[in-house]
Amino acid sequence: MPESNSAERSDRSGEKVSGAKVIAQALKAQDVEYMFGVVGIPVTEIAIAAQELGIRYIGMRNEQAACYAASAIGYLTGRPGVCLVVSGPGLIHALGGMVNSNMNCWPLIVIGGSCERNQETMGAFQEFPQVEACRLYTKFSARPSSIETIPSVIEKAVRSSIYGRPGTCYVDIPADFVILQVNVNSIKYKECCMPPPISMADTSAVCTAASTIKNAKQPLLIIGKGAAYAHAEESIRKLMEQCNLPFLPTPMGKGVVPDNHPNCVGAARSRALQFADVIVLFGARLNWILHFGLPPRYQPDVKFIQVDICAEELGNNVRPAVTLLGDINAVTKQLLEQFDKKPWQYPSESKWWKTLRAKMKINEAASQELASQKSLPMNYYTVFYHIQEQLPKDCFIVSEGANTMDIGRTVLQNYLPRHRLDAGTFGTMGVGLGFAIAAALVAKDRNPGQRVICVEGDSAFGFSGMEVETICRYNLPIVLLVVNNNGIYQGFDTDSWNEMVKFRDATTVAPPMCLLPNSHYEQVMTAFGGKGYFVQTPEELQKSLRQTLEDTATPSLINIMIEPQSSRKAQVNILAKKKASVPSPFCSRRKHPQLLMVLSKPFLNWAVSYSVTIWLRYC
């Protein structure tokens, strides 16, 4: 140790430091920038200590939303955000965010307070086996054995969260550690962990993959959010353009290559998946989003080339023709080297390209026809068409809901990587406002003036709507768009609702997907000082959106009323034979004939739409 450092430590030999300050300093040493949470016993002092060191603390209204926000920070920055929660119920509230982050493979650190050590097993306040509970949902879950070991545990948590496949890590802090004072010289802080090492695929496997692509008659690239996280946008775009290959993005893979690129065949997604003979997966998993890679959505003999950082993912559900294990950006560059040595390009006038372009033209025309409808209330496509017209190309788009997210994904364009956040692999509702807050903080710190557009279904907004207060408290100029159809999947207009509840109590006759018609969600925003708009026509939508985008200093919420029975355009008709068998929840026509007249058609429409949504969500 240098002499000056030894003297400095000697001078501080009598100085004490609290566990809270050790935690904060250990986080600061690991380049943690953001902490989200809901403070209380025993973690308040940790938040205060973090702020004193320059770590941004954002107080949320619910631990679940706090955890979603912290996880999004990890995805957007590559460095984990921290979610700080109280013991027991506070941690349990955060479990949804922990699981969601782990499923999405995003780095996240959760720090939870727990009961004092000398009260364990005694029925202490909010006592709960937190370390054990979190092991099911994390890569690493531990409690430091002493204040002196806190820095090493936090370093390991941060390192584990970003190395290999990213994920969630949990650190448990007993209440007595927070206020306990120890000698400052007894604490040895760890150096900031190095960035994850870059691994490359086996050279022979890369050669085989290149040969397989060259021999493909109907090739396809699928770009997942793993490619976005790996910052592989430049190399993937170069490979795609050099070889003239069609590509599909997964929902959060959108923007790795811009959606308006001529090689994007998103509008012919089902056709591309069903008839491709060679598919290259860049950080995309063959889970439910990609229909497991199985027939009838794919050809029985389709050849998959899997590019992934995680060995355990290779071969799941389908045996791949080639596996390329390594950093996605590095592996893509390896493929590029092969095509640089022996240039090859897939012909633009091939039958495959013509088939995909023809299908895209048909589907785009169908969407455009829906978007151009003048009837009121508006439908989803009309709403999203007018939103897309005004969106800045560099904006973050956060989206959640059922039809709102699914239809919005096909209309709203992404042009930059890591600029779309949605329900993700776990299909989690309630993530929207937490994600939007995280994106707004990143935009504010890294690109001032960049906008965040959060598109919510009315049911999705209900999960975390009180975070509007958080948005206003920190003055984050997020544009919230609530697409309001009065229900989950579908709802009812005011007249139908009033007619329905005339006969019996709403708890016995209202279908489970109903929400109160014409709810004024914009008033939640105005209650906290933001701007709110209630719109019912395309002209009102255009005007309000223009005003909100011009105001770069104030949060806003536009409550957009649409047709309650509005749904997505027709998809693959695999459920046609089942429509007649959809049961009505009303078993007696004789008891309530008027009620049946009011509800039968809307409910059947909803039931079929719901089934189609579940089966074809990502068509």
C-alpha cells in the first residue's frame, strides 16, 4: 500500500462508518447510478446515504413499479439499476419485477432490508425468509455475514447480474447492519468489476453457419432483444445488407435495424416464419413469442442457426442445425468475416423475396384501410396511424396492454436500438410507467430533449397509474397515451353498460373484462400538475399530441376514446371452427332476455378476440 494511503488510513483509525454508508459507497464503487424504491424501516438511511454520494434516488409509489424501473435501467445502460425495498411485504411486492427482469435477461440488483439478526425466528416485524425466497427468481441471492463483507457481496451481485446471461441478483441487509457503526479502516471496498468478457463462437461452426445461409432457398434473420442488449446493431445491419437477407424483429428487437428498412418483413411475419427454410436467431429465444420453433408455424425441416450468449438456451424446443455460442456482436462480426472472404448476396428478385413483398403489400393495405376509417368512435389502427405521423424518430416507445400493445407494435415504428420497451418475455402487465420513468431518466442524462412516449391500454394503466405522481414529482416530460376501450380486451359503451346494470348488480352481470365506461384518466395527470387531454376524434388527437410534443417541460396524459368492441385485423383463421362453441356466461335466456340481447354479440366478439389474442399475439 502506498505510504500516503497508509497514513490516511491511520489518521482515520478512530473514525466510524454506518452500514448504510458502506452499502452506498460499495454501490458507488460499482458505477451504480440509479436507485428506485419505497423507503421505510429499515432502509431509509440507505437511500439517504446513496443520495449523499451522488446516486440518483427515485422514490416510487409501489415496490413493483420501482423494480420494473430499476430493471429497465439495466437494459438501457448495461449497468444494473438498484431497487431498494423494505422487509417482508416490500420485498414480496418487488418479486414480480425481479422475475420479470430475470425472464427478460436484464441486469438488476434488489437490496432488501430484513429483521434484526437477534430477532430471527421470534416473529420479528415483517420477518420473512427473504434470501431463500429470492433464490428461485435470481442468479445470486445472499446476505453479507458482516458489515465488512458488504462490499464484496455487492461486487459479486453486480458482476453476476451482467456476466453471462444478465439477470437479477438479491442482497439482504439485516436491520441492525444499517445503523451499526464499524471502524472505517475495517472496510475494504472492491474495485469496479470489469465489463463482461467478450466470447466468440467456434470458427468451424461459424464456417458451417455461413455455408448454411448461402445454401438457403428461403432465408430469414430474426433479431431479438438479446442483439439489442449486445449493441450488435452495426454488425447485424451490415451482415443483413451485405447478404440482402430479409429480417424480422421480435417486439423488443425492433430498432436494431430500423423498422422502415426495405429488408424488414414484419408486415409478412406469419408468412416469413411459416415458409423460411433457414432461420438465423440473433439473441432471440424459441419460446412462446416465436411459437417454440415448431410446426405448423414453421416448416418441419427448417434449419435454425442459433446465436446466443447462453449455452443453456441452445437447442431448447428445436435441435438447431448450427449453434454459435458467444457475444452476439462478436459472433456476427465472425460471420461477416466469412462473407468478406467469399462475398455472397441473396438475389433480390428471388421467388422468396417476391412472395414476402406481395404478402406485405396485402397486409399493409388491410391495416391502411382500417386506419383510414372515418367512423367514430375511432379504432386502434386510426389512433396508431395518427400517433405514428407525429412521433419523433429518436423517441423511446413504451407499450403495454393487450390489443394496444399488439396492434401498436405493428404500426408504431422504431428506428433506434433499445428504444422499445414492452411486456416482454413474461408478458407482464404493469411495467409501463416504471419503464417510462427509467427511459425518461436515461434520456434526461444522456440525450436531453429526447422524448418518451408511453402507450397504455386503459386496463394496463390501472396497474401502476399512481406512478403519475412520481412522474410529476420529478418533472419527467413523459407523454402518456391511454388507449381507452372501457375494458380488458374489449368493453362496452355507456348505453350498453347502463342497460346492463339496470337488471342486476354489476358483480353478477358485468362480464369480467368490463371497466367503467368513459373513465377520465387524464384527470389523474392534472391532479398532480401535469397536462391532461380527453380526445374522441382524429382531429382532437392530432391537436393534443402536437401540443404535448411541443411542450418539452411538462408531463402529459392523452385519454383516447376508441370503439369498445374494436380489435385487431383478421389473422390466421385457426379458431374458426371453435367460434360456435364459445359459451355465454348467461345461462338463462328466460330470466333476462333484454340482458342477453345487450350482451350476447359483444361478449361473443370479446371471447373470440381474446382467444385469438392468446394464440396469435405475435403474428
